Amino acid sequence: MTERVLTGITTTGTPHLGNYVGAIRPAIAASREPGVESFFFLADYHALIKCDDPARIERSRLEIAATWLAAGLDTERVTFYRQSDIPETPELTWLLTCVCPKGLMNRAHAYKAATDANTAAGEDVDAGVTMGLFSYPILMAADILLFNAHRVPVGRDQVQHIEMARDMGQRFNHLFGQGRELFVLPRAEIEEEVATLPGLDGRKMSKSYDNTIPLFEGGAKGLKDAVARIVTDSRLPGEPKDTTDAALVTVHDAFASPAERAAFHADLQAGLGWGEAKQRLVNLLEGQIAPMRERYVELMAHPERIEEVLQHGAAKARRVATPFLAELRAAVGLRPMLAVPRAAPAAAAQADKAALPLFKQYREADGRFFFKLVDTHGHTLLQSVGLADGREAGGWVKRLKTEAAAALADAPIDWAASGERAAAEAALAALAAAQD
């Protein structure tokens, strides 16, 4: 069974070495596993909750997308897109908002932390709390449930949000599923084994502490200068070094092979100086990062290439999201208002037949065959993908006319080019009823 794995990346900063080791590298490796369908998205709607600087948001989206692509993300294998390019996401957010109890949001960690801080400071309990901060777990649930992700890799602090997504999905299924499981209930995949790199001062690498090692920013010189500032003890060259709790060693080991680690530890214990050890680390890092940096610089110089990749990813994502949201809209009662076909007198039969939806078949200049279903105003309700054989296209038209919506599960439909699925199903039902 293929499992969907979904990962969001908030676009508020510039990736550093810790981000690469802790998130980017393991996620790309996981996306190459057999039986996995991966969705990676730039969470730029989420970024608006914590950042009101448009230039920073814009720059961060570009830098993060370029970083993932430079690091080897295969966009043919995975679906890589911007959250803000998927209009189905905010629409599903509203559908979920209408079934989410306020009490559930009251218990969200981020909201509670903000209110606790306000209370401690003697301010109004909701001072500075926006509705974005209060309800962002619903947006996160929409990100996950829209693509029916089975697994969501997160840190332990994010597990609560996955549980909230499960609660909302389960409630929606109960209210509107009519016995169907509309939403897969996701599970958190806690990344216990993912390395956490120390920063220059030995604490967790974080921009909050201003202790990061740049991944690409500043080029080779920026990397070398940062490594030179890693704090070490005062032991001189020739003195044995303790390798068990040294930030320099931890960073080295995150990039080294087992043999390289063993040699580095042995040399330090034999008296290798910290200065020479730092130069070895720079050489090791440059060997792996320099080729990626070259791709990154090329991508940053051509943002239109990144835009093209993201638009392609959005189209892939919407081929999943658009028909599914149409199904969800129909489930809650937001359905097209189509007339129910009635038996017509013999004199009016021809007029009624003309008023029915109509299938059209045609062949494009590239030799591929297509069919589409249009309503009485000529609006496209259903559009096929290109087919190599005209007889195959005709066969699908016949099946859809007789089997109606039951044939849609297997039909070669391009939903990104079609109308709402609910409208197409209603039109097919009308055709089938007319034939009966």
C-alpha cells in the first residue's frame, strides 16, 4: 500500500546547517523510499501568523524553495508546492472551522503560551493574540486532511496539532460521511532519530540564539568564518581532547562516514589541535555543500525557474485537491442546483434531449484523442486527459453515459481542467436517467 507523507516548511527565515541536517536531508531521503507518496509545501500562509514583513516573507519563500531544490528534492517524484497556490486549502479550513469546537483551540499550546505570558505580565489575557494565532491548528489540519496524508513527520512539540487534525477529521466524517470515511485520520511520525546540531555556543543551533552555521548564505567564506567561531575548550595542541560533548565534533559527525568519524575522534584524543580540527571540518562540509551551493546560486539567479517548478507542483497538488474538495462541498450540502429530469411528453422529447448535457469527442494536433462533457451553456463539466486511441475515448464516453458517476473512479479525467465533480456527477445522472 502506498502511504502519503506530508511535510510543511514555514517561510520565515533562511535555512542553516541545522535545518539541513534536522529536516531537509532526512525528508529528501525518506521521499525516495518505495511505497511513499510525498507532499512538500511552503507554508506561507502559516508564515503570516508570525511575520508581518512582506519583503521577508517573499525572500524566505525564494530561499527555502531554492534550498530544497539544490539539496536534491526530486520534483517529479514528489509534489512540491506553495500553500498559497492551493485555494482549496483555505476553503477546507472554513469547513473544518465550522465543526471545530472552540474549546479545542483554547487548549492549543501556542495560544496557551501567549495567554499565560499575558497573565504573568498583568495584561489582558488575549493581548496581541490574532485569530490567525488562535486558529492556525485548523489551517494545519486542512493542509493535512486535504491530501489525506497518512503520516506527518513532526517534532514532539507538534504532536498535539496532529491529534487536533484527527479530531476534526473524525468529527467531519461522523457528521457528513454517511458511513464513508471522507478523511484519512493522520498519524504523527515523531522524528526521534533526527540529529539536532549544536550551534556555535553549544546550544541548539537557532537564529533565536544567533549561533547558526549558514548553509549557503555567505558562500565558502561564510561557512569557514562560522566554523572558526565554534566554541571549544582551552586544551592546547598535543593535549588529548574530550570528544564526548564537543559541538565541533557533533557537527563533524553529522556529515562524516563511520570511518571518518573514528579517525577524527582518534586524532583529537591523540592531541590534534582545535584549529586544525576546524579546518578538517570546513573541508568535510565544503565537499558536500559546495555542489549544492552552486545549484542554489544558479536557482537564486533565475527565480522564474523556481516559479515554474512550484506552479507545476501546484497543478499536481490540485489534481488531488480539486475533485476531493468538490466531494466535501457536496457532502455538506453545497451542491449545484440542477433540475431533476422528468418524463417529457412525446412532442417535447426532442427539445428535452437538446437540453441535456452533451459529450463531445475530438482530436488535437498532437494526435491525441479527447472527450469532454459540456452543459447546455457550453461550460465544461468534465475533461479527459489525452488518449492515444480514439476507440478508447469512445469506450469511456459509452461507459460514462451508462454507468454515470460509478465510472468516474477509473475514468481518465483531468480534474484540473474540469469543473466541480459534484456538477459532473449530477450531469451524468441526468444523462443516464434520460436513457432509461
